[in-house]
Amino acid sequence: MLEIITNYNKIINQISVSEKKHKDIEYKAKRIAVSKTFESKKIIPLLDIGHKIFGENRVQEAYEKWMPLKKIYTSIELHLIGPLQSNKVNQALEVFDCIQTLDREKIVKKIHDYLLTRKDLQKRKFMIQINTGSEKQKSGIEVNIAKDFLTWCKENTCLDIIGLMCIPPQEEPPELHFKVLNDLADKLLLEHRSMGMSGDFNKAIEYKATYLRLGSAIFGSRKKAI
């Protein structure tokens, strides 16, 4: 467990150095510790030193892991950074404080309908996932229809959409996609950009990321999901 804290402090220092290189950036990116596949016993050390923002990919795993933890650590901010299936919407809204992967009207409408029945959940935040690489196998809205999708969401639902997220293609320079996301967020007047992971957070900071998704840099290599 000490290794996780050592890794955490190391990555925080590296981020700080990177931020100092870009003095024109007026804010610091928030750090999401991506805890998918890791047991609670590996997460608790971070909670005990005061880290509050975590990310998970799977709704069921997150629900079983985090609902008990959130009763003890009441200031946790949990983000869904994986795809959301329609049959998991209600459960996702129960456990996640922010869903970063909006990508189709059907899901948005189902979220809206459930939120109308649950006033206690109406402070949930949302982001639109942008498929910056137009990859057929990847979720997300195409760049050229993002404006129309956001407009539809604003006109037809109660969702509080605060930003955009992307996962660049592995075989392409990530900074090309970070620039696309940053420019699009500016165009759409959205504050947040969730981009950058353990291997490319320096470039994401350069392009004004407001959320960094850090997994292996903190927790080490993870076991493959079944």
C-alpha cells in the first residue's frame, strides 16, 4: 500500500512541474484516480490521505465497491469514464457524481426521466464523450455533430452538462486529439475537458485539460477485466 502512496506523490509532483511550464494556464487540472479493477483495500490509503476524486469504468463494479465507501468517506466525487448501457442508468446515477460518457439521445433521455423522479440526484454532472478519431469501435459523438447534440440535450433535458471528454486513438499522437477537444469545448462554451492519462498527461495539460484520468501511474498495472 505504501507503493501506491509513493506513486501518487510522484505523479502529483510531475503534474506540478508540467503545470509550471505552462504559466498561461490559470487553473490546475483535477486528478481522477482511476481505480477500476482494484479492490477497496488498495483505494483506502488514498482516501485516508485526502484524495477525493476517483474514476470507474463499470457500473456494477463501482456500485458494489463504492456505495459502502461513500457512507464512510462522504466527500468522494466518483466519475464514470466507461460506456453506459441503458439498463444500468438508474444504478449509475445512484453511485456516480459525474458521468463523462454521454454519447446518444436514448441514454440522455433515460437519465433525464430518472432524474425527474429523484430530486436528491439532480446535482449530478455530465460530460459528452467525443470520438475525436472517428473510430468505429469506440463510443462517442462525432466532432461535427457535437454542437447539435449539446443543443438537443439543453433543449430537451435537465442534465447539467459541464464539459467534454475523449480517448485518443492509441496509434496517433494524443496532442492532435487534445487540441480538437480543447477547441471544441471553447466553441461550445463548456468549461471542462477530461483528457490525458498516465502516459500522456503532460500533453493534456498543455491543451488545458481540467480533469486528468490517472490509473497505472498510481495503482500500477491492473489485472485484465474478465
